[in-house]
Amino acid sequence: MTRQPNRLAPWAAYATVGVGALITLAPFYFMFVFATHSRSAIFSLPPPVWFGGDLLVNLGILTERLPFWHNLGWSLYVALASTGLTLLFCSMAGYAFALMEFRFKKALFRLVMATMLLPSFMNMIPTFMIMDALGWIDQHRALYLPGAASAFGIFLMRQFAAASVPRELIEAARLDGCGEFGIYWRIVLPLLKPAMGTLGLITFIASWNNFIGPLIVLRSADQYTLPLALRSLQSTLNTEWGALMTGSAIATIPLLILFAVSSRQLIAGLTAGAVK
């Protein structure tokens, strides 16, 4: 007797995915809705579920209490600098660990990987002490220079280079007299573009959302990045939640656009080499 296929399974899967998507997107929706309402309207019963007309009022409060556009510019600067330096150093290190031979190569790579085992909070005090010794407190370079060669980035680039860059191509370039930097720039770097797109997206989002780093090293309100600036709006007595939601919505829009444009690139880079 032939068993009939279960025709309800696809609909159950779609329903599960749909419910999960609604639960995930609900906080974003209400953030954008609350950005257009005053504080009293947000805490009214029932709370608003559709857009209001207080967006410009909330934006005025936001720019009055914070140098908001300066904070937005600093966040963009730090995220771009962090992304550019991470791509440069991690691609170089990944190429070296994957396709070059040198003393203590395996030991150094194990040491790099071992740093991923350390909880991030253990770096807070050493980071502050080093930045203070260098005189980088309240300077943005303290946010992007220390993490310019991340262990995760080096690992991702090393794995992708080992799987995607033929050693024969590297040897042929060396026989033709091409230097190591020329090989990296002209041969390796173009082949690493999928992994670099993935790493760049992850690094940009992480830097844009970074709160602990600026909290440790930044002191002046006009030097704050967006997460720290928005946190400074909160108080125990008088928090303008409408203005806070407006700032959060503005900070979220670039990430939503970036993810919508680059989501396919992110998935392709993360799954590259998973299936032969």
C-alpha cells in the first residue's frame, strides 16, 4: 500500500515561519510607530498601534538634547574605518596562514584562535589601561585600531583562501617574478571578494551597534557614537521615550538598507565551501 504524502506539512512550515517572522519584526514595527508619538501617548492604554504626527517634535527634542547628527557622523566614521582596516589586515593574515610557509605558523594560528575563547568582558580593563597609556582616551581611533585584526576575520579569510585560491596559481605568479604584495593584490584579493563582503558586513554592523567600546574610552558627549548617545537620553526621572525611539529608528534604517542589499552576499559568503 502506497503511503500518501502529507500535504499539510508545507502549510505548517509556512505558518511557523510566518509566526516567527511576526514575533521578530514586532519590536521593529513598534519602534517606528512609537517614534511618531509623544511620551504620554506611548504610555497610554491602549498603546498606539499606528503612526502618529509627533515625529518632527521628537526629532526636535532629540537634536536639542544631543549633538545627534555629530554622533551619527562619528558612528559612520568609526564603522567605515573599522570595516576597512579589518578587511585589509584579516585578508593579509588569512592569505599568509593559508598559502605561505614560515616558522611557527601553526603555533601562531592556534594562538590567534585561542583568543576567541576569552569572554569579551575580560578585555575591558586591559583595553582601558592600554588606551590610557597611549593617550587615546576620548579619541575614536581607540575604537577601530585595537580590533583591526580580529580572530574571527583571520579564521574566515584563512579558510576561504585555502579553499578558493589554487596554490598552483600562486607558484606560477612567483615564477613569473611577481612579489608577495603583488600576488596578494592582483590574485588573492579578487578571489577573496565573497568572504570579504561577508566579513565587511558583519564588521560594519558590529561596529555600528558597539556600546561597550565607546562606553570605556569616550568621555565627551560630542564624541559619542550613536548607541552611547542614545543611552545618555535615559534617566530615572525624565526619559523622552518618543525622542529615544526616533533616534533608534534613524540608527536602524542604515542597517536595514545594508542588510536588504547585502543579505544574499552574507549568506553566500558564510556558506561558501560548505557543499562540494
